Amino acid sequence: MEYDENGVSIVSNDFKKEIFEEAKKDFRYEEYVRGCLNCGVCTGGCPPHRFFDFSPRMVLQNCKSNDPALVWGMMDEYVWACFQCFTCAMICPFLNNPGGVIAILREISVRRGFESAKKVLKPYSRVLLKLTAYGNQLSPDMIQPDFFPDWGPHIGYASEDLPLKRKAIPMPTLQVTNLAWDVAPEAMKELYTIFEEAGVFKIIEVVDPSLYEIIQDIVDDVRSE
Amino acid sequence: MAENILVIGGGPAGLHAAIELAELGVNVSLVERDTFFGGNPKKFKYKYLFPDLQPAENVIGELIKGAESNNNIKKYLSANIESFKEDGKKFSAVIKSSTGSETKTFDSVIVATGFEHFDPAKDSKYSYQLFDDVIDIKDLERMMGEGNFTRPSNGKPPKNVAIILCVGSRDRHVGNQYCSRVCCTVSVKQAIELKEHFPETEVYIFYMDIRTYGFYEDLYWKAMEEHDVQIVKGRVAEITSGPDNTVICKGEDTLLRGPFEIPFDMVVLASGMEGGPQSPEMADKLGIELDEHGFLKQANVTLSPFKSNKDGIFLAGACTGPKAIADAILEGGAAAMDAYIYAKKNS
């Protein structure tokens, strides 16, 4: 993939148009994008705007411009800067929903397996694997310095000697580190059905094919039990 | 025999209508719910009226004097219309006041029940009533009318003041989609007054659009050119408490500086105008229509703006939508003409 001077991937104009049309076809789009007079109240209240070059006002304006290139410009990095807190939607006097537009664009990015989506979702593959294998989102053995930089300088200590620390917790912990709680196979099978119906497996196949293969093996195993 | 006309509401529109009709020899019954005439300008002690900054007291005082000194006007204070019904082409109304109930027959009726100021506490992002130094347009007008320009929290002169436009107007969240028309002009006027009183005070106006329509355009030029008022494009998203007894306005300067969080000594919310509870009450009592914004509905907004949808009942002033005092007075006269013609034809 090649990128222009703004870090936006270079694609044909027809492709940009196709993506914009896909967004506009979403049943929520009309509800989310209304009038906008650049009052800036959305961006004024936007938490990520304090830290990043991200502005819900620009999201709305780019959509209102009807220029597929401007919308495409948000597809790589921009859409992933939003916190999805929907403060913008709560205060916009026109009842626009820039956060909702971001959700639509992110879903397109994931459905189509864009590089940026793959990059952003990579850390979550551990969670997905744990979820499909054990029905748990998070277990003690997932606490590793590489994955929890936001835990600060104590993450090193927190990730050592897990079995011993686990034993010290004065409540039932299964005495294992790969599970937080036990999930019945029936519940797991129901979860797979939901994933299938909701298209989650399909999304995983697009975003991370090798993860998909591993997950399918686990699903087959549990289902044949 | 002289015509009998009922005027409901003793604000600028109702007073002017009553005086004009009385001058024509009509027997006017002027019904006012408050204990005084003069409407909101009197109630909230407006100080100066735009655009020429003449004292509100002179204008309203003149109208009150005109009504009080005219013997053709029967004045009812602390009064309301207890019941109302049509009687052929005429109307029969029971007026209840402190002196008791009175049943009268009228040839026509003028409704001039005015507006209510939007209560900014209804929009929580502005923290009105949470911080002493967050006040609104009518609070400041009253304060200035009393000669008080200082901070409510400590009585000291403010180092800087933020004026926020479009509070309770043009906002689907609060349910008022319309522009209240006068707040821009009043706010710019207040900014100039503040600067004249405290030249050292920094005054900011945060706007979505400045709508000082027509000749009032001069006013914000004056504010910028003569008083260095900072006019910033961006609606404020949140007001929180700040250090040293300040309130912080958080928003986006959409044209120049991007995100801002500025501590202010005082914030003035330019709250808009609403039809108030009296509009549906009148609609219900008189059997006339309400529009989708909560004001009384004009029969035809261009052709017959002073007629209601019911023959013989006419409308004047801010009860049909936000407007300036000059416009309300003008409408009082126009509705008086319509009501007089109707009465003349049918009496």
C-alpha cells in the first residue's frame, strides 16, 4: 500500500466513491448526518480533540462536502482516534452524530479488511482467542508487559509468579492462571451460534485469516465434545 | 354606541393597542396578570433598548402613562380571563381580578400575552444556577438596570466576561429550533455597556452566527472597533469550575485557535425567548391555534399576521414569536386597526 504526504493510502477515485456510497447506504447515515453550521460545540466537548488531531466537526463537514476524497482521508488513521463516547451526539444542536458516522466508517474498514483496521485490531486477537477457547475475555496469564503499557511501571511485578499470587487470593480462583472463571460448553456453543449469526467469524476471517483458522479448530473441538 | 374591545396582556404590544383603540373612542378592557403594567421589560427591569440605547424606562413609562391616563381604558391588574365563549359574532368573557369577577361582552379581542425567557437551567452544559457567576441575559439586564455590573459571587469587577449566544435557541436538544432574533443585538449592546462601565474588562462573545439584522449591524462593528470586544466563532460545549473562583468555558474556536478552555470571572448566557405557559393556556381558553414552536399561530404569516385562526381574535407582539420591543409596539398598533375594523363591522 502506498501513502500520500498526509499518510492517506493512495487508491483510485472510483474506489473512494465506492466507499463513500457504502457509508451513505448505511441505514443510520441519514439519521446521523443532518445540517451543520460549524458551531464547533461537538469538537469543543470532544475528549480526544484535546490530545489528537481529531475533530467531530470535521467528520461531519467531510461528509456534508459530498467529496469522497475527504471521506477517504479519514479511513486510515483518523477514524480510530475517536473514543466512541458520543459526547458530540449529546450536545450537537442539529442532532448530528459524528461518533455514529465514525462507527459506520470503522465497520466498513473492518468488513473490507483495510490495513489500518488490521493494525488496530491486532492486540484484540489474544482476547478473541481466549474468548473462543474458554469463554473468558481476560485471564491472569494475559497480563504481560507488552500488552499492558498503560498499567505503568508495576506491570513487570504484576506479571511475575502468577500461580503463586493466584493462590494468595482469599477467594475461589480455580487455582489456574489461564481462566478467570469456568464457562460451561453449552454456553460456549451458544456463543459460537451468536458469532455465526452476527457475522463475527466472517469479520475475523477478513481481518486475520490465520487467527480465523486457529479459532475454527477450537470451535470444531468444543462442538464435537 | 362605542365598541368594546378586550386586550389581554399589558406589555408593550397590549399597552400600545389599548391606547390606540382608546384614542378612537373604543371602550377598552386591558387585562394584565401581573400587579403592574409594562410586561417583561418592566418585570426584569430592562435598562436600555437597542439600537439607540434609549432608556427602557422612558419607552415603557410612556406607554404605561398613556394607558393609565386614558379613561376609555378599564384596567384590570392581577387579573385573568376566567372563562371565554363566543356569542354570535361577539365574545363573552369573565374577567377575574382582585376586585372580583366581571362578565362583559366584547366586539373583538386582542391577545398580547408575550413571551417567557428561556430558562438556561434546562440545558445542563451551561451550569446555570450551579455557579453564581454564570448568569443570563435578563439577569445582567436587571443588574445593569440597578447600576450593578459586578460579579455575583464576590461583588468585584470582573477581569473578563464571556457572553454565549444561542442559549436555548437554534437547538434541537432543548426543543427550540428557531432563532430568538433579539439576543444577538441585546448581547452586543450589553457587551458595549460592560466595556463602557469597565474599560479594562476583557469581553468575549462566542457565536454560531451574529444576527444583528438590518441597521443593528452597526452595533457589533462599534463593539469591535471602539471597545475591542473579542467576537469568537464557536459554541461553548461545557462550563466547569476553575481556579481562583473562576468558571471555565470549554469549546472550539472554529476559525483561529482551535480548542480552548478559558477561565472567566463572569459568564452571560444569551437565553432566547419561548411562548411560555401562557400561550397554550390562551390557545385552550380562546379556542385559537398554537404553532409548532409553542407560540400563537398567525392566520397567514404574510397576509394577515395579526389575525388568529378565529374571526374576531387578533394577535400582537411576542406571543406570535420572538421579536424586539419596537416590533411589538408596532404590532400593537396594527392589531388595534384589525380589531377595530372587525368591531365596527359587527357592532
